Amino acid sequence: MKRRNHSLRTRVLLALAVLAASLAIALTTPVRLGLDLRGGTQIVLETRSTPTTTADRAATDRTLEVLRGRIDALGIAEPTLVRSGDHRIIVELPGVQDPKKAADVLGRTAQLTVHAVLGADENTAEKDRTDKTDRADQPDPAAARTLPDESGQPLRLKTADLTGQDVKGADARFDQQGGAGWHVTVYFTDTGRDRWTKVTADAACHPAGDPQRRVAIVLDDKIISSPQVDPSVSCGAGIPGGTTQITGSFDDAEARELALLISGGALPVPLETIEQRTIGATLGDAAISAAAWAAVIGTALTALFIIAVYRLMGLLATVALACYALISYAALAALGATLTLPGLAGFVLAIGMAVDANVLTFERAREEYAARSRPSPRSALTAGFRGALSAIADSNITTLIAAALLFLLASGPVRGFGVTLGIGVLASMVSALLITRVLAEFAASRPAVHRRPRLTGIASTGWVRDRLLRREPFLMRRPRRWLATSAAVLVLAGSGILVRGLDFGIEFTGGRLIEYSTGSPVDPDRARTALTDAGFPRAVVQSSGDDGLTVRAEKLTDAEAATVTETISGLGENGTEKVRDELIGPSLGDELRRNALIALCLALGAQLLYLAVRFRWTFGAAAVGALAHDVIILIGVFAWLGKPLDGVFLAALLTVIGYSVNDSVVLFDRIRELLGRRDRTTSLPRLTNQAILQTLPRTVNTGMGAALVITALAVLADDALTDFALALLIGLAVGTYSSVFTAAPLTIELHTGRKAPRPRKSHPARHRSDVSCEGGSRA
């Protein structure tokens, strides 16, 4: 008893520590929202090599710093720039709704030039501002121009004497001996050294304080530094050597920034836009509101269902679910993860999945309570947690495998979904195995609860189990009939792939997709005709909701996209608003499609390997066969419905894989347990049928909990999540069916098909005696 109380106190302290840490993080660290929830533009850039420059990791890093300086000059709040791999840069610009503006800022190759100053010119300042837009469209970095210096004074510049090709790089250094503070040292190439000597020699012929004694360093049509040649340099001599120093009132940050800008301009790397997404903030607000209402209503319905089935234990599990939400949110905030639209849906979905571990435990506790001669609620709960541990661990590990594949192979919002799914699974295990256990054992040890065991909800076997025990149907009497039924459904759904074909989203095909809110219903055929007349006969037009249209085309430039927007705007009566603009390059589309296929293959292979190690190879093969059955049916149904197969669908598909294998794992875990204690007269079909009947209450209750949340998401969510919820509902139904009527009969057939060992010769009487002794009575 002392040992049990000590373990309970340890779990209580651990639970309190987890909840306290989660609450502290949740109150102090906000979760970062993705652009699809707060609005803005995301651009994925890829560096390209030139005959003189290799686009390696270092060049990509220098390019990233140049881009960071450009974006900072725009004054965009909380921009994000990260390198992805050796050649890609992901840029997120919150609040930027004009993709052309973003592309103009980011797409130009860095242009560094060095100019002699012809003098100051106050009269040309207004003209320079007027012509600045024209020069930005087609800039000539070597041309003469008038630009403001660091203080805003306009300087007339001569044509460029040096370009970025003449500069090796630059470093920021601190002069400790001379006391000059921070300065920037610039390194020239052999050609640049001679040109720098000449331009400084000419500038040194002018008196100190004359603007013409200065040399202007220009990056992307902006003077970043205009130092004056030191008075010690004589006229015609110039500054010799391959280096020079730029001094001034620099602090460390300013000196490093100047050095990075000069280095970035010295190694210009061409950039290509391979993906571009622009999403209006209104779409994000609608998605957040829909998902929030789905979470509230779905969780409330799930809580009522659990309380109705498991009474006091259900109420405590609901409290644990609230703790699960807190832990998940804190984990997202602590990891700095970005919450995207599919990630938000995954977070809502994980609420339903968190019910599974509690249901497994409570159903096992019911079995333990019914099997004991002098049952105690607390001892039954302890045995229930111990007995359900292996099934909980195996089922959650298989889901984590799918989440890990999403994180490793996917990108963007789909990868964010993998993060939230993985966090949700881990948080659900903490919620069920720690918090629920602490609450349940504490409540079960109260004298009032001990005197009223039916209050706990585990003193009765439940309506589903009672019906099954009374009838005890032999579902696995003819397993091949179930396999034939599964094959028929598979062929019927899979034929949609051949008949209708697959409508891949632009993530997999490349192209451009623009979504509009038209304010009033617009006939897609009318819009299609208008776009054909405007010169876009191959544009695909679909309705999205009551007052929305999506236009998809393989290749669409910014100018063509503006024409499409103008055409669609002329069709709406109450105003048209562009809420989403996505551009995917063909190279990225091919990569995403390839990675999606690799993810599916690796998911199936990983499931097979894990189940083969944990169970038998026949179990693993049957589970993978059922998974393939579910995947083909889900894809086939979407083909029949004409739904697109995009990144969100991929997230739903891999979620279905994880959920489907959960049911199979729970069933296989019970079969393995029964195999360990069966007598030799029980056949595998009979034993499998017994395992199905024992785990079916858990399957029904868990499925109901998940279905309530997903249904709320499907009914309340906007178009961005409708297809996601539809895929999950189909996968939930098909996965529940296949775990019982595909995986189980397939396991029986694979076991029966194995070459049976040759029976040993024995005397009949002796054989009957062995059976009698083992079974306790004659067969």
C-alpha cells in the first residue's frame, strides 16, 4: 500500500509540474500563426549558378542577407527569411497582398557599383524622385544618376567605375589599437584594385569637404556608403593595394550590415521564384473562426459522449482533454512552430484522437472489473492502465511514424500539419497515461466512490459489450467472404482513378491558382467563357462556396494574372476580392509529387517493418494490405467526386493511414495476448473473432469521438477545410471497416496459407490423453 501511495504521489507531482510549465509557457509565449491564417505572401526562391558564380550554401547565405536588407527597407512587420537546403530561400511577408511588388523587391539580382561623385545637386532631387519608378522597372546599375546619400543629400554620380565583379568581399572589424572604432575593410580583385586606385586618385584632387572628393558605393539603386578620400592621399596617387577601409561613426551592427551588403553585392546570385502564395487576411480570420467553433462544439459533443458512456471516469477524462489542449498549445509555442491552416485542423483532429487512449484504458478496466471475484474500482483501473499500455504505445507510435514522414518529406503547410499531429499524439499520451490516471486513481480511492462503484462507469460492461456477449456472433466463420466484399469495394472506388482520372493540385503539377470572393454567385461557365475571350482558353474555373471562384492555369505571369483579375471583377455585382494567389514552379511541383509518392511508400514500409517486429510478419502484411485498401478507396472516391488532390489532401491521407493502423494495432495486440494463453483446441478464426468482439466497444466509442470532431469541422469549416474534413470522414469509415473486415480475415488467410508443419506420429489414445490433461476435460 505504501509503495502504491508513493507511486501516486510521484505521478501527482509530475502531472502538476507538466501543467504548471505548460500554463507558464501558454501565458508568456504566443503561438506564431502562418500566413494562411494572418494573411500575406510567401515566396520560395531558388538560387542559380552562373558561369562565374556557383550557387552554393555560402552564396545562398549571402543572398539571404541582401534580401533581408531589401525587406527591412520596405518596413514589413515580422518578416521571415530562412534558408531551406543549399539553394532555396523561403520568404514570408505578413500583410503584403501584392505579389508583383514582393517579386520586384526580391527577384532582382544584387547589383553593386562604385561611382565617382560629380557634385551635389539640390535641383535634381524632385526629378530623381519622379524618375525613380521608371528606373526601378529597368535599372541600369552602371548609368549616371542622382541619388540621395546616407543623410539624404542628393549626389550626382558618374557612370560606374567598379561593379560587384571587382569586389571579393568585405569584413567588419574593430580597431582596438588606433581607437578608430568599427570600420569596414573591402577586398578587391586584381582588376578592381587598379580601378579603385584610379577612382580614388581622381577624387583626391579635390579639396576636403568637396562632394567630389567622395566615392559612392551603390547597391540596388541606393547609396549604402559614400566615404570621403582621406586627406593623406595625394592627388593622382590614389589608394594602392587590394584593400581599403571605410571608416565612420559605425557601431558593430551597422558595420556588419554594411559588410554583408557589400559582400552580397560582390557575389550576385540569380534567383528564380519557384513558389508564391498570397492569402488574404479575411480567409485566415474565417478559417480560425471556423476551426475554433469546430473545436469548441466538437470537443463539447465528445465530452458529453464520453461522460454518458463512462460517467465519472468520462468526466475526469474530459478534464484531462482540457489539460491535453493546454499541453499541446504550450508545446507549439515552446518549439516556435508555425500554426498553419492544415496544422490547425490537425490540432482539432488530435482532440478526437486523444480520446482513444482513455477509451482503451476504461474498456480494459471494465474487463478487469467483471473478471474479478471481489472487484475494486481502483485495482481494476490500475490493471486497466497496465493492460492497455502496449496497445496505446503501439497505436501511437504508428501515428508518429506518419507524422515524422510528413515533417521530413513535406514542406510548407503540410509539414506544419505533421508537427502539430506529432505534438498532439505525444500530448495525448501524457494526458491519458499521466493526468487521467492521477485523477482516476485519486477519485476511485475515495470512500464515497468505493461504496458506489457504478458511479465510476467501469462497474458495468456497457451496452455494446452486453449485446455482443449475448449474441456472440462468429464474424470470422467465412473470412474469404469479407475479403471478397473488400475487393469489390476496392474495385468500385479504384475504377474512378481510371474513369475520371486524378485532378492533381498545383502543388504537384505546377502552375498558378487564384481564388476570388465575388460577393455574389457567379456561374463558372460564364467566367470560363469570359476568360476564353480574354485569351485564356485553357484556364480551369471552379466554384468555391456560394460566392467564390478559383482560376487555375499552368503558366500565368503577373501581368496575365492582373488581366484575369480584371476579367473576373467584371462578372461580380457586389465587388470582387482576391483572397488567395498561389504560384508553383514546375520543378517544385515535380519534387512535391515525387516526395508525396515516397512518403506513401515509406509510410507503408515503415508500418510493415514495425508491425513485423512487434507482432508477426503476417500481422504486418495484413495491416499494410488494409492500409493500401484504404488509400486506394479514398483516392478513388475523390476521383469520382472530382476533388483535387493537393497538399491538404496528402495531409489527410497520411492521417488516415495513421488512424487506420491504430485500429489494426489494437486488434492485433489483443490477438497476440489471446495467443499467449489459448489452448490448442481454439482455432485462429475463433480466436480472432474473440479479439474482435473484445475490442469492438473501444472501436465504436473511439470512432464516435473522432467522428463528432470531424463532423463539426466539416459542417462549420469554410471551403479551405471542407475537403480535408471530407477525406477524414471517408478515411475514418473505411479505416474502421478495414481493420475488422479486411486486416483480420487477411491475417487468417495468410496464416492458413503458410506451410503447416508435418504432424508427429502418435498413438490415438495418447493423443486423447494429452488433450484431456491440457484442457481439463475430454474434447
